[in-house]
Amino acid sequence: MFRQHALPRRYAFRWLLAATIMIIVPAAVAGVAPAVPAEAAARYVYLTFDDGPSTPYTSQIVSILATYQVRATFFETGANVTAHPSLTRLARRGGNSVQNHTWGHKNLTKVTWQSFKYQVRAADSAIRAQTGYTPRCLRPPFGAVNSKVYSRAASLGKTIVLWTLDPRDWSRPGTATITRRVLNNVKNGSIILLHDGGGNRSQTVAALPAILKTLKARGYRFRTRWC
Ligand SMILES: [Zn+2]
């Protein structure tokens, strides 16, 4: 009896081994396979909007972001937050980040320490009143920075966030030009500067759907800054 079972047992072992390989190898491959999509998913950009909130552009932009299920960071001035508090609350909806762009859009390289503190803290208070949190990011107006601005910002607990891609939408070069400048220069990790305040931003609003649609088609994800 023992010898009669010897052969089938050996076959059984081989089948077990084969079955194990058939299960483990595809599982291992399946485990590796998601690495490619994960790498593609690692492509990301930061969309940022400065100088708002303002009417009607901020609400138009928030609506477009929601349509494309995209999040952005709004660097708002305290004065505009105070003028349009409901727009700041609207900007926050959908997971967008609202951060500090000073109280009155001052060039921070040209102000006293007293004024610097006021510009940052007054904007903090205005934003906190609408969002419930104190911004940790500071975008100095005009991108004007020097070593003193960096050290003063740090002493107030702020991280300075500038940008890496500026399509100069504020100069109103045309919707197609804004779209092209973004899409031709974007790369992984880009911080894209756009504006929802400070003037007529209808070209920026009009450019946004094509920008979002194309970046999504290229596999970009959209991150927000909280610093
Ligand atoms: Zn600005």
C-alpha cells in the first residue's frame, strides 16, 4: 500500500509546488505592476491663485475646480478677505487651501519690522476668522524676498511659498497664451501662479478648463500647500 501511494504523493507534491508557483508568481507580478501607475500618479502640480478673493472670479474658479475635482491654494490678502468673507469660505470648500498674502499686498522687503508683523498677523486673523485655522504659508507680494524677509517670516512661524511657473496671466495676454504658457512649461512639482483677484481675471477663468483637462490627461495630480 505504501509503495502504491508513493508515486501519487510525489505527484501531489509537484502539483502543490506548481500551484504555489502559479499563485505566488502572478501575485508577485501583480504586486510589482501597480508601481508603474503609482509612478505616473506621482506627477503633481500646485495650482495657486493670488490676490483674491474677488468677485466674480473667485467663485467662478472654485466652481471650475470642483467640476474637475481639482484642489488649489489661494493666497489671499487680509483686506480682500475682510471685504468678501463669504468668498474665502467658498474658496475653502472642496478642500482648497487658503493662505497668507499679507494684509494690504505690501512689498515686504520695504517695510519695518512693525509693519511686517502687522501685514502678516492681520491677514492671519482675517483668514482664521473665516477658515478656523491660522495660515502657515506666506507668499510675499510681487515675489519680493530677501534674507530679512525669510528670517522675519520664519520668526512668525511662516514658510515662504513662491512659484516656479508664471504665465503672467495678470498682464492679460489672451486665454490661449495663458493656456499655452502653462502647458508648454509645466513639469513635475511645478507651482503654477495664477490670479483670482487684483483686476479683470476673465482670461484666467477662461483658460482654466483647458489647463485642468490637459494636465489631468497627462496624469498630473493636484496638490495643495499647507506648509
Ligand atoms: Zn499678489
